[in-house]
Amino acid sequence: MSRIAVTKDAEQIIDTLRAKYGELMFHQSGGCCDGSAPMCFEVGELMLNETDVKLGEIHGCEFYMSRDQFEYWKHTHLTLDVVPGRGASFSLEIPMGVRFIIKSRLLQPHEVGS
């Protein structure tokens, strides 16, 4: 079962960023500057460890979040989208005048399994 999806608009921004920076990855921040926001980094720029959970891949990019945060979100399906505006994070899209956001919904019983 996939826990993460991406919109076409977000894919276009990812393509633009990949052309400029190379391979990318995402990490769902657990709070701080932008609250809880998805952040895009060049692969290798953010050091992952055993406390990070890989949710899946979107548009060729691995997507992670901390294990503690995953415990809160484990019953949700996430979709990465993009909106106009400037976030207050270190994510690569910020200078473009857009920011990635997460839309969530509860997983359906058939998605979770019994």
C-alpha cells in the first residue's frame, strides 16, 4: 500500500528543482519554523538515521518522516501538493515563491488491512 502520493503541480516543481539541483529527497518536518511541513533537499543534504521512516517514493524522490511523527500519522494517506506563497523553511522550492504542503486523509479499512 502506498502511503504517499503527489499532484501534477508538485511534480512540475520537482522537475524544475531536479534540473537545478540533481537528485532530491523529502522529509516531513515535525514542527518548528513552518509547523509540520514537507521539506525538499538535495540527496545527501539531510542526514537520516534509524529514527526516520521511509514512507515511499514520489516522482522519483524518497519521502521520509521521523518515527515519532509517523506514530501520529500512521493512519493517514498523504499527498504532496504545492501552493503559491513563501514558507519559512530551508526547503529548496522556497525561492521560487511556492511551498510544498501535505494534504492528508484517513486510510480506509481496506487500505489498512484487518
